[in-house]
Amino acid sequence: MALPAIPTVEIRLGVGASFGPVFQLGDAVHGRLGYNQLGSATVEIVDVTSTVQRISIRHGRDRVFEEALPGTATVQFLDTTGDWNPGNQSGPYYDQIKPMRQIQIHTEYSGTGYYLFSGYIISWDYTWPDQSSPYAIVTVQCVDGFRILQLANIENVAGAGNKDLPGERIGMILDELQWPQTQRDIYLGDTELLNDPGTVRTGLSAIQLIAASDLGAFFMEHNGNATYYSRTKLSELAANTNPYEFSDDGTGIAYQDIDINYDETELYNEVTFTRDGGSAQTASDAPSIAEYFRRSLSRSGLMMETNSLALQRATSVLNYRKQPRLRVDSITLDLSTNSNRVEPGLSLEIGDAIIVTKTISGGTDLTVRTTIQGHQHDITPERWTTKFSTAYPLSTGFILGSTEFGVLGTNTL
């Protein structure tokens, strides 16, 4: 049984952070202006798709703290020729099989190209089915660009100053780290910032502090782009008036599994935000404290310019987290056969809104509007499952007419 979308796995035997392949006219993946580089091929790209046995991809954000985690991938393929033996001096890739080589996984469906993962091989593992086997099983463990940003320290950020917007400051930090301009997708945001503190810290932690100050999201897209969605951008995505609708009653796109929870892990009724050099700004809700006990969320060293802005951000989080919500934590789709599940399974990204309906006995059906927080792809030559983790956003704007995001006194105008 052939999958409706075949994942292509390419190992790029070169160095650097840029994944942009040479522009290929007419190609669904490599023929996209704004994604691919013009020029001649200087990096050897090896397609190992025909020998791949298993692909596992993990990518997303922590549901409680809403901070993106490093994206990872595991790819297992066969080496029947010895070409991928790093000690084979006569092999075509001798002296090129090393850690931190690039890897990219993409596919095509109905004429549209989709990236699944872009990252770096951190380990090559070799096993054999048995001692007499003539071929090796090569397993590569991979991480995305967070690895590069985490390994590099910065101190001073050239050009930084008071009132920089989050996207501007993140761009300056990426400049300090020499991250390629072609590998960025950055939204400005509207939170005015303090000047950079000029302390030694990792590039990733510096960027994540900016994102936390704006209630935004910084992550690596599947094409390898360093991406920042501002608080405003996330609100726009949550307000999408035409989201994909998933259900188990035949009215929407069918899912194969669902995880529903009603607990206190996302409940905060006392939120304290403290900017760098400022005083603690606390927003609290007495009725929620009386009912659920005091549940505190504190963030310090934030970079918004004024105490009043810190209080606004704390209040925004409080208003949306002071009561528990029945939520959908994940849905799982089977992409093994051609269906209306395949396109959303490939295209949905962090921050995108979806609507999920679960039929429950007694006429108490549950319908939830939520947002994508992460993906898990598990792929073999015969089967492809995709699991989306979902969550309510930490804060969102007021959405007129929405039962979830259009409640006065709960959502932020």
C-alpha cells in the first residue's frame, strides 16, 4: 500500500544554518520563491528516501509554559553498499559523514510541497540485523536550529535600544549569531522593550525572554526558518474565521483518536510579571483564589519598557487562566490513505486555530476551539500517523461572536 504523500529524506553534506536548496523551476518543494536560493549547487544533497524504514518527528511548545521545545527527528535507513560507513575511504561520502550535517524531510500532496523537518544530525548509530548481515541499519538522531542558538553565547546586541519592538530585537540577536537572513520569518509585535541588558547568556534564552515579554512564540518552522509570532499574530491566528473542523460524527474531518482533559494544570489566579529593573506587578482574582486556592505564576527579568505594561500583560494572562477549562489536549490523524485528513495533517502549524467536536453520551457533545501547539509524525513505508497537541493560548485578543474568545471581562480588547 502506497502512502498518499511520500516523505522525501535528504541528507545535506555541507555546513551552515541555511537549508535553502537551489531553486528548481517547476518543483513543488524546491521551486518556491522566498524559500529557495538562486545559484549553483555547492552542497552535495543525497536522497536516501528509497532505503528509509522509519521516520519519527517531534515539534512543538510546552502546553503549560508555552515555550517552544527543540524539534527532533529520528530517521532509520538501510546501508546496503557501505557508502554510509564513515571509515570507508573509498566510499562516495568519505570524510563528510559527521555530526551537525543538515537533514531535511519534505513531501508533496496534490501538487503542493510541504516541509516536515529541517535540522542537524547529532549522531549516527549503526546496527546490524545479525552478525552475518551484509547491510547496516543507520539511525540518525536530529535536532532543529534551537541547537545552534542554544550553543552560542551573546553579550552585547548591536543596535539595540529602548522602545525596540520584539521582532526588531530578535532580528538583532539573530544578526549577532549570524543566522541567515533567508531563514527568518519574524513578526514585529507591539510591546516596546527596554534596552538590551548586555549580560552573557545564550542566544536562545535571550530570544525566549523577548518572546515571554510580548506573550509571543519563537520556534523553528519545518523549513528551518527561525520564526517569531508576536502576541498580535497569535491572536490573529486564533481568530481565524475558517479553521479546519474535526469531528467524530461525520460533520467534519474524521480523527482517529482524541485526548480530553479537565484539570488544574493551566489554572493561574495570581500572576506576577516583573520587568528588568522594575517592581513586581501582580494581578489576582479573589473569587478564583477562594475556590481553587492560590495558584501563582511568576516571571521576572522581562523586557517590556514600563511597569504598567508589565501589569497589562499579567492581567491578560490572569483573565484567561483564572478558571479551569475542559480542553482537548491532542487529536491523532491517520494519513496512510488518501482522505480529507492529509492536507490539514501536512499544513497545520503552531498557532493555527482548529475546532474539534467529540460525541459524548447523553447529548452532551463537546465542541472546542483550540490552537495547534505541536506535531508528532510517525511514518513507515506502510503507515503514517500525525498527532497534534493543542492548547488554549496563554492570552488572546477579543474575538467578536466567539463563545471562547468573545467573553467580556475574559478576553483582552
